[in-house]
Amino acid sequence: MEDWTEKYRPRTLDEVIGNDKALIEIKKWANDWNSGKPKYKALILSGKPGIGKTSCALALAREYNWSPIELNTSDARNAKKIKSVATYGAINETFLDDGSFVSSKKGGRKLIILDEADNLYERMSQSENLDDLSDRGGKKAIIETIKITSQPIILIVNDFYSLIRGSGEVLNKYCKHIKFYNPYSSYLLNLLKRICLSEGIKVDLNVLKGIADRSKGDIRSAVNDLQSISMNNSQININSLNVLGYRDREKDIFSSLREIFKTKDVKNIKDTLRNLDADPKLVMHWINENLPREYILTDDLANAYDYLSKADLFLGRTFNNQNFSLWSYACDMMYGGVASSKSRNYPNDKYVFPTYLKQRKKIKDILDDKSVIIGKICSNLHVSKKKVKEEYYSYFISIFKNDLNFAIKMKEILDLSDNEIKYLLGKSHSFKFDQIINKPKNEKIIDIKEDLKEEKKEEEIKEAKKQQSLLDF
């Protein structure tokens, strides 16, 4: 059966779903190239996998009658391979598929498409021989290609900042960055409807909605899911969704942990982890948290942590030195090393979320609450955040914890949320959280008005006494 992701890949830019603003910018860039006056020699399309970046580039080539030259940089990351394909294609004139020559002056163009460009490696010393390296100097080769190109180039990345990190910063000068976002579920739903109509499939609308929601904006996965439940079925009902695994990163990590902890097949483990959409540092936290729950024997646990610590060193050097060739060594230690450390299989199959990540989330939430509260105080006092932090904030919290009426007033004036009130009160305060939250709103407002009246009376009395003192004098 033909792959539906290819069969229904958009042929023109108008068929690309979502990202309308990005499409307008891409068309403008292409028109600039056709006019012979491109402001930017290359585009960088960034965004999550499966949301249409490569499809958009190919649709652009088809719509503008440009000959596409595709290169997946994760398969060919070295400078020699990039120069032999991308650079030569970028500086030479265009030949069509039938062998005929079309001058660029007459509109004949090639579109150089470099997919997974954020996987380029760049660290290379002068003493190293380029011919002996399979993964070095790629980023430098791309930069040089863009500088001299006479043909349009598109770099496709998942992580824009990985591409421009280090020597890649110069790409900002020559490239226009266009961010792709996950398309809305309604766009995916319409696409799935069109596919079903074309394939002659009768399907419950709720099934299509379920697939669209589960995909979380990943067009490729949505189409693959529809094809998988449609095989040998001309009529699909809601029960068909049961055969699909919910695309949840946490569940994917659980599956990967089982592969590591339950098997010793390093090749199979690497294949499984290669498809996992998670940063290796994140996976390391999961392994670290669950290792002592899994490996009961002391020697197994010690050996596993030895490999994990070495993986941590390699990852640290990877990011500190921008030497991404060390990434694979870190993964081998982390996955294969930990898996081969066990002397027996253990019965545990319940894994927990890393405590470290939970604590980080709590800290982030606390900092977010503090920042929002400071912002609200700034808006009401019309002063800078720095002044609030240094002069007012500690006093504000102290009064808020110990003065119920003040807390109620501030809840109304600053429109404080429940979480923000809990943060301000902390663990030590002289009254209950419910006393602020559960008090009827109109009663709170009346109290505030009464307090304001009392304050006004006190001011008037003080002023009268002051005047009387002057008369007596």
C-alpha cells in the first residue's frame, strides 16, 4: 500500500495546512529570488517534526518550477559531502529532469533543501584531515555555501538555536528565519476528511476528531494513524481508536525505560530511543530516578551508575565544547551501558516521574507567581520593577500575611489568583486562606469602602486637630 503521507503531500503552497503567515513570507522570498534581488539568500524553517516544513519546501519548488536538490544533513554531516552536493548545486546552472538546460537569467533555478540542518557538527582542528572525518565541519560548509550561492537554499530544523549556536551565529546575516507552529485541530480534521473522501472510507466524525487531537499538531502522525486503522477496513467506528497508542511523551519514555531495564539488546534499544522525541538530558533524569527502583543488586546498581556518570560527562563536554560528535558516546553509555550492567532481570515495571524535574517545576511556578505579582504592583504604583523588588516587596508580603483586611483589599485591587494568594501567604500567616477566598465579593467591596471612609474620617480629624493647634498657638 502506498504511503499516504507521500500520496497526500501538498503539491502547492495553497495545499499546505496552517501557518498562513509563514507561507506569505516564503512566497515573498521566492518572488524576490525570481526578480533577481533576494534580500536573504536562504530561509531557515524551524518547528516541531511533522508539521509540514519539508512538504512546504517541496511544494514551493513545484509551484515555482524550481528543481529541488534534497540533502538530509543527519545522514551526510561532513563538509566534503555537503560541498559535493549542496555547494556545487548552489553555484552551477540548472538542468531539468529531461536533461535540458535552463539559464538562471531565464528563471531556471534549483532549490537546495537541507533537512535536519540543526544536526550539523562543526568542531574541527587545523591538524585534522577532512577526509578522515565523517561528522565535522558541516556547519562551516553550509555557511560558505550560502555566502556564494546563486541558487535559493532552505535549511529545515527542529531547533533553531542549535543551528545558530557557536559559529552558526553568522547565519542570521544571510538567512531569514521563519517559525512554523502546530496547525489547529480543525485544519487536521479537514485534511483527514479529504483523505477519507478520496479513499472512499466511511468513518465516524468522532474518530477523525480523536486522531486530530491525539496527534497534537503532528500532520504526519495523524495521516499515519488514519492509514493504520483504515487498512482492510471500509467502515471505521469509534472503537477503532483503541488500536492506536496515545502519543504521549511520558508513555514513550516509559516504553524506552522498559527496553533499557528489561533487555540487553543494545541495537534494539538504540533503535527505540532514536525515535523518542526527548532530549538525552531528560532521559538521563528518568533513568537516574528509576535505577534504584529497578536494579536491586548492589553491583548491578553500581555498574549502571558508573555508565550513567560517564554519559553525563560526555553530555557536558558535548554542550560545553559544542562538540556534538560526543553525543552518540553519551547515548551509548546511557542506554547500552545501563542495560548491560544488570546480571538478571527484575520484576519491577512501575516507573516514576523524576523528582528533580518536579522540584524545578515548583521553583519555576514560584518564580512565575512572584514575577506576576511584582508586575501587578508596578502597574498600580506606576513604579519600576526594580524599585518594587528592592523597596516595597518584602513589606508588602509581611503586611499581606498579618493583616486580613489588607489581604482582602489587595486580592481585589491586584486581581490576585488563588495560587498567587497561596504564594504570598506561604506557610506562616495569622489567618486562613479561605478567609480571603470565601468571603462574598460584595462584602469585600463594602469593607473596602468602609475602610476608606474610616481612613478619610481619621485624616479629617487629624487635620482639624492640626488647625486647632495653630489657633491655640
